[in-house]
Amino acid sequence: MSEPSDLPIRRNTVLLAAALAANSAMLQLSAAVASLTLVLVVDVRGLLGLGPAIVLACGALAALPAGRAMDRVGRIPVLATGYVVGAAGCGLAAVGSATEFAPAVLGGLVGVGAASGMALLARTAAGDMYPPERRARGIALVLFGAVFGAILGPAVFSPLLAGQDLDGDALAPLWLAAGGFMLVGLVLVVSVRPDPRRIAILLAADRGEEDGPAAPLGELLRRPGVIPAMVAAQASFAVMVSVMTLTGAVVVDHHHHAGHNVFPIIGAHVVGMYALVIVVGDLIDRIGRRPSLAGGLLVMAVSVVSLAWIESVPATAVALFGLGLGWNLSFVAATAQLADSTRPAERGKLLGFNDLLSGMTGATLALAGGLALTELGVVALAVGATALVVAPALWVLRATARAASPAPTTR
């Protein structure tokens, strides 16, 4: 089934993808230096995972109310609010870095985290604009924009940091540049018309479906396929973001590489997350949601376990590329499954609840991973992360096998 020709779905897809490119560039900086920024200001090395944990926790806490608001007022007002909050958060982080004022840095990281939680819900808008048989590809097309953020981030941030010591004066211009990216994203988001929620209602009506009142969250969780999708989404997102946000500490601190090397590594990770997303979206639509959930988690397992023995910048970049690719496969499949299981009036709420759980799990893992990295080293971080993606992958595969087995007959 194709979308009605009078709906600007392609235009909206391009605009949302471009906005995610701006958000992706900002998040690369957050992933690379959030932990270092906070540690430099408070001067407590044991808090290495606290900066990422704040960003992830605030993103998680913002996701559920943002998702509910999307179902009430539309997708675009909420997304636009996220970009405004993100720009303000980057400005606060810049001021706090330059003045070594810890409350400003903390406030900035809160804003950056809340913005990331709201911006990631662009997946809801993407799922709105495409029918179920093409939904994974539609989500992938919007997410594909983030790969350009992987190019923009290193192109802007690396020259600003090259040859400088990692101190507050060096970090402040980076945060200001990240705020500029968020303002560009704001302009792109407010250009999306009509609101994707309206498009979803029109597409549903075209298929003869009614957008009735939203079901309670408990009922949504009992629908077929929702729990496996959420388990895979939580595992893939939490492990991905916790490992990604600690990579700067691994590369710069534990392996004694120059500070600017963290940006090509994070760039390779973001390329892995998004560069092949269109191919991945088509693959998910062909082979099904559950095989994709498990396959992505297993790719992540191979990538994170390799961090136990590799040390060079190129090898770390390859490992982080694989981590991003595995997340891509699993997380897009989970998003498509959750979108398939909901009507337009329910979609934001379920995806927001999923992101709340995923982000809180990621924040916990980032904090615990920072402590493990400080006290036990890289091997403990790698082995622990591997176990956390292998276990749900095996559970999803087992559940899929049970669902595919014919029911026993009685004579």
C-alpha cells in the first residue's frame, strides 16, 4: 500500500532526518565529553560515569511525559520543545565549563539529556507516516539522517579540541557549537507540516481503521510482541549508550591516547548506528521483527566483548561501529514492533514508556560501568556488557521458537 499522493511524507521525512542529524552531532559531543566535563569541574575521578548517567536518566524521565504529550498535542510541538531545551542545556554546560561552576554543568547535562529523550521520539513521527509493511523502512529513513551528524560532529569538534589540554576553557567552545546544532534542528523540526500524527490518522482511515480512544498502558503491554520488543529495546539501548559514553574515558584515560582521538571513534560508532539503517530497515521488514531483535543483540555482544583485549584507536573504532550496527538492527526492529502494536493515539505513550525504561537502565549501567571501569578495568566493563545483551537475545530466540512450534494435538 502506498501513501496518499497529496501528503508531503517525503518532505517531512527529509526534514525530520536533517533535524536528527543536528541532534546526532550534539549527542556525539555529549557522549565524548560529558563524563570528562563533570569530572574536570568537580575533580572526583570516581564519578566518571555520573555525567552520562545524568544525561541518560534525564532523557529517560523526559520520554514518557513527552510521549503522552505527543499523543495529545501532536509530534512537532514536543520535538520542537526538545531542541529548545537542548540548546539551552548546551549553553549552560559551556558557561559551567568556562567558569568551573558545577551547578551550571549539572543543569546543562540535565537539559542535554531531556532534549535527547524528546528528540529520539522522532521515531514516533516516522512510524506515523508509513503503513505497517513499510514501517521499518520509514523509521530507518528518518534515523538515517543521524549519520550526517557523525560526519558533522568530528568535522566541527575535533579541530576545536586539537592541540589543547582537556580543561574547561577547551570544552566551553565545544558545548557552544553543540548548542548551535540544536538551534538548526529546531528550525528544521518546525518546518514539518502537517503534523505526523495527523498523517497517521489519515493513513489509518484510508485503510478503514478507526483511531479510537487510547488503551491503558497495561493493556498495551499485554499485546502480542510488545514485551519481547521492549526487552530487546532496553538491552540494546542501555548497553549501547553506556558503553558509548564511557569510550572517551577508555580511550583517553586507560589507553593513554590523545583527547581528540575520541571523536573519530564516536563518529565510527554513529556511522555504525545509522549508515546502513535503510538496508537494515528493509531487512527487518523482510525477515521479521523477532529474528532482527535477537540478531542485533548478538552483533552487539561480539563487539563489546572485543573491548576486553583491543587498545588501538582504529580497533576501538571498529568495535564501536559493530556496537552501533547491532543496536541499529535490534532497536529499529523493536520500534517497528511497538508501532505495529499501537494506534496513533497510543503510539507516543508506549514508545515513551519504552524509552523511559531503556534510558533509566542505561543510566544505571553508565554509573555502574564507570565504577567498574575505575575499580576493575576495561575487561569487567566488556564482559558485563556482553552478558547483558546475550541473555535477552537467547530469551527472544527461545520465545520465537516456542511461538513457531505447533500446538500439541490430543487424540
